Amino acid sequence: MSSNDLTKQQKIAIVTDSACDLDSKTINQYGIQVLPLHIIYSNHEYRDRVDITPQEVYDRLEEEVPKTSLPSPAEIYELFNRLHDENYTHVLAIHLSSGLSGTFHTVSTIAKEFKDMVITVIDAKTLSLGLGFSVIEAARECQRSFNFEKVVKAANHVINHVKAYYVLSTLEYLKKGGRIGYVAGTLGELLHIKPIISINHEGKYFTVAKVRGREQSLRKLASILSEQVRDTLSNVAIVHGGAEPEAKEIEKVVAGHPNIKELFFGQISPALGVHTGPGLVGILIYPVLRCL
């Protein structure tokens, strides 16, 4: 049997989790399978973006800061089992940073139980639309080639090149959730220092720059975005957590920029918002082509 025949026989599914922050239109357009993370309050548990919206989480933060959890093993097994029953031969599962969540490891463990499907599980080592970009590119490659090897390669290429930068109103929620990473903030909070945060090769947060005050930190974020797209054709996402007006101001800075191929805008998932608190503004940049 030729390699072309093998390719034709491949039925490929793309799986991710709700931290990808892709909108429902994109998810439906590419047939992406999404495992929702969970938001856990003292009296109820919600599925991220299914039973609860980001804004609802922010509106309740003063009342209660919920806990979060990864999709349950039963949910993951059920999804893989359904894909098996629907005759998928190959599955690419791309999940948020293992440095911030146990989702990648749990999915990897359960995937081993499905011996008659080829399942590759990838740690995106990032989150939000940084993760979303790799999912989109994998799905597009799937539609182009129906070749699993090329689909996996497309996802890994994005993961190796995507960049993420965030500004938070406070580091309090990262500390409470144990996800502060390499960002030191106690003295900085007293001095109104607002760090620009990124994610390293371990998938953990670290400080890129320290800026005094909220307004200056947002200007710095806009400056980083302008610098990043100056010589490179890029896909860009601007995301926020309960800070739409400020995120819109950054969007205005680069809207119509000739080096931005696609511009995305959205609110981060509730499961991410729990750990960042209200006031997050972030930029995700995927360089598509170096300009001459």
C-alpha cells in the first residue's frame, strides 16, 4: 500500500482544552474537540465556558475565589472512546502548559489505553490563544493535507515560535493559586510595580520587564507588540480578563498594521481568570514570516 493510500485512510481529530480561548465559531468551523476545565465553588462545580462565562467568574471574585481543576479522567476517556466509535484513526491532543495544569499528563495517561488509535499528546507550554494558535494551525493543516505527521509538525512549529506577554492588576491571585512561577512580587506590589509577564520553556511565568503603575505597564505592552511585528508578518491575539476597554486601546495601536496577518480579540477562559484575577491584558504573537 502506498503512502498516499495510507494518508487517505487517516481520519484525524484535533483535541484541546478550554484554556485555548478559541471562540465557538472557530471551534465549529474546524471540528475541534474541546475538553472543558472545571471551576469549583463551595456549593457548585461548573464546566469552563460551558456552564459559566468569564464575566460571571470575575463578578463573583469578591464573594468567593473558586478553585479550578482539569477535566476529569472520565470525561477524557469518554471523548477518546467517542472518537474511536466514530472511526477516527489519529488524534492530536494539544493542552495548556504542564507547568500550570495537570491536564497534559492526565490526557497522556488515558491516551495509552486506546491502542488502536494513533494518539499524540503535546504540551503547548503556554495558554490562552498562545495554545489556540497551535490548535488552529494544526486544524488548518489537517484540512489541507489529511496527513497526521504534517499536522503534528504544524502544531509543534507554532509552539516553538509563539510568544506571550501579560500585565496583571495584581499578583495576588497568582500567589493564591500557587502559579506565581518565577515572578517575584511582594516588594513590587508595595511600590506599584507592574511586571510584564511571559512564559518560559518550562511553561512557567517569569518577569520580562518591571514598570511602575498600571498606565505605564499597558504602554509597555503596546510597545512590545509594536516592536514584535515591526519586521515580521504575524498572527496576533489580544486577550483580557475583565479589562475590555484597556485591551481595546491596545488593539487600536496595531489595528490595520501591515505586518499583522490575522488579529484575534477575546476574553480569557474562566479557569485562567481565577488565577489571574480581574484586570489581565495580554498579547500573543505567532510570527508567520520574517519580512525583508
